[in-house]
Amino acid sequence: MLRTHTCGELTISNLGQSVTLTGWVQKSRDLGGTTFIDVRDRYGITQLVLNADTDAAIREQARNLGREFVIRVTGKVLERTSKNPRIPTGDIEIEVQELEILNEAKIPPFLIEDETDGGEELRAKYRYLDLRRNPIRNNLLLRHNMAQEIRRYLSDLNFIEVETPVLIKSTPEGARDFVVPSRMNPGEFYALPQSPQTFKQLLMVSGFDRYFQIVKCFRDEDLRADRQPEFTQVDCELSFVEQEDILNIFEGLTRHLFTKVKGLDLGDFPRMQYADAMRLYGSDKPDVRFGMEFVELNDIVKGKGFSIFDNAELIVGINAKGKAGYTRKQLDELTEWLKRPQIGATGMIYMRYNTDGSLKSSVDKFYNEDELKKWAEAFGAEQGDLILILAGQTDKVRKQLNELRLEMGSRLGLRDKNKFAPLWVLDFPLLEFDEESGRWHAMHHPFTSPKPEDIALLDTDPGAVRANAYDLVINGTEIGGGSIRIHNKDLQGLMFKHLGFSKEEAQKQFGFLMDAFEFGAPPHGGIAFGFDRLCSIFAGLDSIRDVIAFPKNNSGRDVMIDSPSVIADAQMQELKIKTTV
Amino acid sequence: MLRTHTCGELTISNLGQSVTLTGWVQKSRDLGGTTFIDVRDRYGITQLVLNADTDAAIREQARNLGREFVIRVTGKVLERTSKNPRIPTGDIEIEVQELEILNEAKIPPFLIEDETDGGEELRAKYRYLDLRRNPIRNNLLLRHNMAQEIRRYLSDLNFIEVETPVLIKSTPEGARDFVVPSRMNPGEFYALPQSPQTFKQLLMVSGFDRYFQIVKCFRDEDLRADRQPEFTQVDCELSFVEQEDILNIFEGLTRHLFTKVKGLDLGDFPRMQYADAMRLYGSDKPDVRFGMEFVELNDIVKGKGFSIFDNAELIVGINAKGKAGYTRKQLDELTEWLKRPQIGATGMIYMRYNTDGSLKSSVDKFYNEDELKKWAEAFGAEQGDLILILAGQTDKVRKQLNELRLEMGSRLGLRDKNKFAPLWVLDFPLLEFDEESGRWHAMHHPFTSPKPEDIALLDTDPGAVRANAYDLVINGTEIGGGSIRIHNKDLQGLMFKHLGFSKEEAQKQFGFLMDAFEFGAPPHGGIAFGFDRLCSIFAGLDSIRDVIAFPKNNSGRDVMIDSPSVIADAQMQELKIKTTV
């Protein structure tokens, strides 16, 4: 090695040793004839010192070092006179005897410090410089540690990691596929996997018993902060299991990660029915760091002549504790916020439970104080609380109130990034109706098994059929989801029928899987975690971008390497394709 | 779990316990009113027994079980009367009390046993059944163990695994890229990486210091047994290192794998100059499980009137020990074998050192016994040996003799799959001349550094410039290769110039990397292992196919899922491409 030590390891126990360090110049300063240089590598920072005793040529060289120059120094470990207790090497400094510039550096386009002055575009273009900053590097170190822990944990439980193919087959189900023209099979295309779903099920048919893979997946969808065209899944599948086994094993994995990586014991994870999550939080991924559950008011507010409530399918509200002091202006702003097209509420009713004990609503014309008392009781409200109520069609109003609840949670400081609230959401519906195509879609995917007792409902009330499907939610983010799968060819065929596949289409797309089910398929189920999201939650980040070394922007571009790009005509000719732009 | 134990764990210590097992029916037989069933899972095989005491309905059910039925049984662990010492569960059997058929199975299209009767095509179509066979499953278990050991070893040495992107940019260097049309950027394409080369170098510029990744790579090349369109690399890069450090660390990793996985200590790995490998073995990846080194004869055979030798650039041979008994017919067959177009030799000269001490060559007309004695001395030949000699243009004849040496090594039984002979090959040439394009190509890749003392030769004798490049070879297979990289923009620019890039082309394709070199790039180098090949060597296989769960055939097809396939017109319209087939 060009060094004897890293910049993060020398302490008082190394005093007097001659050492060689390599790294980047973080900063340098002259103080009364003495030059101090901070040299940095992945492991830390060490202070170099050059004083009157140092060779004049070396001192001159040192004075000309710029930020981010790569250097190699040899010198003696001395005790510092003024120590820096904030860094592990703060007790020592290196008296420089030799100095070699390994590479020069232009002035970086932005500050390479924890807080940088670089804008998003600039940092994306020079991602390799942004990656030098501690916060980003620490995210990637965290990611590495998490991947290692996951692999160790699952391997110890007899899971084996099997690589499934990246060049697979395009299917019409689910999101849009990325495709790859095949040169050897002109006119035909591979697709990149949206998940290794069918392969992991085939591995169960093969008797692999317990499979996992930390694997890249691909979806050609429009992008946003927590979505990338390529993303990483922790993909798992087990045979001879029931739902309870899967919940236990992966709750164990998640708790293990929190213990190992964050030193937190999360305790047993609470569980909730999908139907309850929708009723109490208006979301299948409720943020349960705080309560503020929905309270339904139909029984106590209807029939008093207030037509908005009388005509509404659902009247439902939340209690924003301690916010009775909200001014009329603040409440109007909140109403406007709710009316934005992203949320689409038509209005909001409120009731202040004033600190003097009086009750005051925005619909006092229709409800007297006795009636408002019943409202307060329904919410368990106390003096100083603010009740916010929405009314309308059930699904819509729940969705809107979910947004309002999260907003009020943030305003009340209840969404602490250092607090972690996991939740299993169980018994998802098997199907959801898609207005656009006018047919039922698989809520999870077409391989999810219905609850046996609900199968009869497939013909009469498809929306009521519950699936053996579960999600793991942390702090309102879905970080994992899975199901017990269908392992019977006839049931799988029935599912495809209800999803609008003809027998021929089903056979053409998924024949290999249905055939496999005829050769001794074991009962099996699994789960997949969004690894990028999991890492971002551990890192306390809102976006997944900064747990990814080289992310793409919202147009799917890597601005650093300038990709995608046009390719040569000869390349297209070989592939027997052309562009129609 | 649907079971209390696996089929591989019950022993005499479990006697009397009531257990529940799940698995596949391996075979069943009736013996004098008693039915024996072998039930199999990933972990082993356990014998079930049903006798006169068993419930009649269950016995009837058991008699109707077919091969590969998936069953669940509950019963009592008994000691066997006739034990099977070859399996861990051979001391016990389960007296069946309950039997449930979890899934039926059609008769498999081939035998699911260690030796199968299924042809390659059939096994590929039903890969999920082929994967049930022990030899294939064991390969994938081996692969998992190797990946885990590699990750553990490198992590302990401060390497961190960083995921680099799969959707990158097409470059004209190297092999053919697979490309992916971008819907969001119409007319533009991503490419799938042939290796994460530039990204890992950027991670060094970012100060990550030690990177690795077990990662899928892609090459759209014509296929053969040891090549797949998607393959897996163990990709590594380090900063502040010299070649010696890399050799030591990765020799350590390889030795660790052999110790952990195969219980073998390979000792220190020998090293050889590229030039010596070519001279002694005619190959840059010699199989050094056996000697049979080349002996050059120019000095002792020229000038005796034999025009083939006199006109040849190189006369070189090997000693096939103990093969003097080869008949004329066998030697003629060997000559024909050499003349096949794949090898392309024009002929072969031989000399028998007979057991009676006489020397007999195929060119006795030109060389008397005294002269032949000099030949024998040159080879260190003994009575009973057979000398085989080729003559011609140096590069060609070395290549031909390499094939002959390997063939004779096989015939002499010197290429034992259970013996492992590693070798570092060092100091590869930087460039090689490509006859087709009429220009110099990078032998490794354009980022490999030349030896500083050879840089001056770039202008005068490009073929003589040696690179800081090394390969790790085991048993004649290249399993890893790498180099110390260029970390200086000017030198990188010079390389591109010598590779025939204009300044503009170089900037367009690799500008981001050359720019990065200006912001403080550390000296760095790395290596990449072909993980599929490494696993296949550990598994004693000739092909990489059976260390891959779902490989493609020689046409790049996955015959199981029938991929690649045509895609919908609507899909192409969205991507703004069309096919020109």
C-alpha cells in the first residue's frame, strides 16, 4: 500500500511512530509560520503540521496545495498541543518529513463539506464529488451494512441467494416494461424484470425451500422522489409456510436490522386489518408514529338540516390536539390547501374546543352547543383541541382526511425521523376495479392467493374477496409487501379468468408457471422489501436518491454520464430496429 | 410452518417423537404388505413406513401416491431395522399416522435423480424440474456459499459493496452492448453494462477507497458453453495500491475460498510473465496442473536441409511422457486433429524415444540419431517418451501447440478436476493490433495503465508496451483479471489517441471520467472475477450453465419462459421504435 495507516486510525498510542498517510487536502491554514493541513480519506481526518524545522522546499510545496489535492506524506506522530475531542485522531498530528503530490485538483464546483453550496443539478453532474461528502458517503456505508446484515440473517435461517435472470420476457400485467431488442432473435425483445416473481415461485417448485435475493428491478414509469427506473428489492420466498410464519421471520429480520444498525429494539410489531387501516387512517400505509385516528360522525350529525352532512356518504374527522387557537385565517388556508387539485376536497368543517370550555363550530347555524358536545365526546376532545371534519364519498373523503392528518401530524411535530413505528397491514383486497380499463385488476399481482373462505365471492362480489396479502409499513411508508401464493393450476387459471385473460393469453404469458404447478408445486409465499426505501428510512431521508450511488433524475437521465443517448445507425441495423422520432 | 422438521435432520436422538414432515415423493415400494415411501426436500430424504397397523384409508392413499407428489405426513420416529449408513437420516423411519396430499404431480418428463435420462433441450424447457436434481441444486448451494464467503472476506477488509447502475450509456469500445430504448427520452437508448468499470473508478475518485460488487454484466456476443449474454462478476477496486497489494489481497481471497469451501490449502500462487506464458505454454492462461512445457528447437534443428524447419520462424515441441508406443495410425489421427480448421496446423513432426533406447523420427531423412539425441536432451526426454513438434509462424504455432499440449495432457490423465493449479500471469501487453480494423486496441481496456518505463515506446513500438495488468488463471481458465488504472487526464488522453479516438470522440464518450481525473483522482487499481466460471471450477464443471439457475441457450433463448418474444405494437409505439425484420 502507498500508506501505512488510514487518516482515521492514529491515536496517542502511535506517538513517535513514523507513518505514511494518503488522502485529500480538506483544508490548510498558516498560523504564525506554522502550516496546518487537514488530510482526509474515507476513514477520517488527520492533521499535518509543518513548522520552522521542516525542510524549506517541502514547506513551499505545502503552501501551494489546493483543496482536494491528493497527497502522500511521511512523518512522525506527535501529541497535539490543542486537542480536538470531536474526532478520533484529535489527540495527534503528523510532523511532515516527506510530501508527495499524487494528483492535483481543480477547484471543485461546490464545497465538499457536510453542508454544501452546490445546487441539485450541479451536484448530479459531479456526482463523484458529491459522493465525497460525509452525509452521502455515510448513506452508502449504511446501505452496505444493511445488505450484509440481511444476507447474514437470512443465510443463518437457511435461505439461499439465487440470481434470477435480468433478460426475461415482457408481460402485459403490471407496470410498463423496459425492453431489450435481441440481435440473435431479430424482431424479438427481452424485458427487464419488474420483480423476479415468477422465477422465485419456480424455485419453490424446484424445492429450494427458502430463497432470497438482493436484486435490481426495473419499471418504466414516470418518476418522482421515491421512484427510480431501476431500484433494488430484497426478494424472498419460502415453501411450506403460512402467513404467520412469514410475518414472524421478516418481523425478526426488520427488528434485527434496527438493533444492529440503529441500536433500537422496536418490540413486537402491531398488526391491523386493511379495512381498519382504511377506516381509522384512510390509508393502507398509515403513519402510526402518532394517533389522531379518524372518528366517523354519521350517527350524530345527520338529520339536523345541514345538507352537506345529510347528503354525504361519510362524515369523518380528526382531533388536532391543542390547536383550538388556530385563527380563522389559518383555517381558511388549511381549507384552501385541501382544495388543491392534488387533494381535491370541497371544503372543511371545524370545531374549536376553546380553553374557556366553549365550543364553536363553522356550522353553528345547524348545531347547538349540546350537539357539539357530542362531537367533542366522540373525539375524546379536551379544552384547547381543534376538530377538523370532511364529508363526502367514502373513499375520496378518507383519502383527503389522510392527507390532512399527515399535515397536522407534521405541524404538531408528531412525525419525528428518529422515531420508528412499524405496522403490519393484513388482509388486503384481492382485486381492485380499474375505472380506465373497466375491469378488475390484481391489487398485488395475479399470483396472490384469495382467502379460501372468500373464493365463492369471486363471481358475486369480487371487490369483497380478501387476499392472503400483507404489507410492512414503517412511519407511513410501505417498505415491504407479499402474499401467500396460488400453487394450484386450476385456481391460478380462475384468477387469470377473473382478471380478463382468455385461456390462450394466460397460457401464452404464464403457461410455464401453470405447467410447473402440475409437477408438484408446494404451498409457498413470500415478501419483497424495497431496499432503497428501507435504507432511506434508516438514514432519515425523504427521498431514495441519496441512498443510491448514481441515481437518475426525474426524466430518467444520468446527467453525469449523459445517458440515455443516441446510438450509432450501425448498432440499430444489427438489432433490426429503427427509431420513429 | 407446515412441518416440524425437514427431511434431512431426524436421527436416532429423535426416537419416539411425533413429527410432521413435508416434501416430495422420491419413490415408494411395497414389501410384503408394508409400504415404504422416501420423502425428499432440499435438506435430505426420510423414509416413511406404513404397515398393517396403519389406518386402512391412509394405506390406500399412500399406495396411490405418484412420484413428485407433494405430501405432508405426521408420525412417530422409529428406529429402522435395516439402516442406511449413506444418509444422515438412515437410522430412522417415520411410522405414518396422518397423510395429506398438498399437491399432485404429473409424471415428470425425465427422471429426477442424480443421473437423469432427460436430454438437454427437455431439461432446459423444464428447468424447474432439473433444478430438483441434487447435482444442480448443490451447484447453486455452492454458489450461494461462495458469494457469502466473498462478501464476508472483503467486508472484513473494509471493502464496501456499492450498487452501480444497470441502465447506462452505450460506448463503442469493447464488445457489443445490449441497448434499452428510453420512453422518456425518445430516440435515445440506455445500454446494459459490460462491466461497472467507469463507475468503480469514479467511486475511487469519490474516496470510497475499497469497493466491491457481485454484479450482473451483459455482452451481446455469440455464445458458447462458457459464455452467457448475462453473467456475474465479482468486481473490485482499491485506491492507493500497487500491483503487489492487489495480487496479495485477491490471492488471499481465492485461497480463503478454497479453504472454506473445498478444505484445500493451495499455498502461495506461482507467478509468470505474460511473455514466459506464451513462450512456455503458448497461452496467456496456461493449465499448470501439468508441466509439458514447450521446448524451442530453432538452434539445434535448422540448417540440416529440412526446408519446413529451415523456413519456419519457430520450431517448438512438447514431450508426451510415456507415449512412445503411439502407433503410426494414432499419430496420423493426431495430425489430422491438428489440421482441423479450429486449430489449423499444417503438419506435425514426431520423434519416438523407444523403450529399447533407439530414437526414431518422422524426419529421419534429415536428422541422424546423434542429432535426435540432442533433441531428446533438449526435452529432457527418457526412454518411452514421444516428442511432438510443430513449426511455422511464432504466434500461430504457439497457439496450435497449446491445443496439442492440452489434448495430450487430457490423454495422459494430467487434468484432474480435483486438482487445482492457480497461476498469476503478469505484465500483459497494453495493446494488440486488430487486423480487421487495422488499428491498435486495448488488450484489457482503455483505462489500463502502461508501465511507466514503457510509455516512450507508445510512439515507436506500441506492441512492446507492457501494461500493469494481471490475470488469475486456475487450471487453464482465466477466472480473474485486472490492472492498475490510469488516474491522470493527460495520460488517459494519450491512450485514447493511440486507440484512434479523436479528442472530440474521447470527450463525448468518456469526458465524465477524464473530467473526474482533474478533481483529485487517487492512484487506483482493481480486478474482476468471472463468478460463474469460478463457481464452475469449484463445482468441477466444464460449462458455466449448471452454476446458473436459469441459463440461456446458445441462441440467447430461455426456452422455459420462451424469451425473447415479440412485443405489442402499442409498446413499440410508446417507445418510438419499430422493427425492420
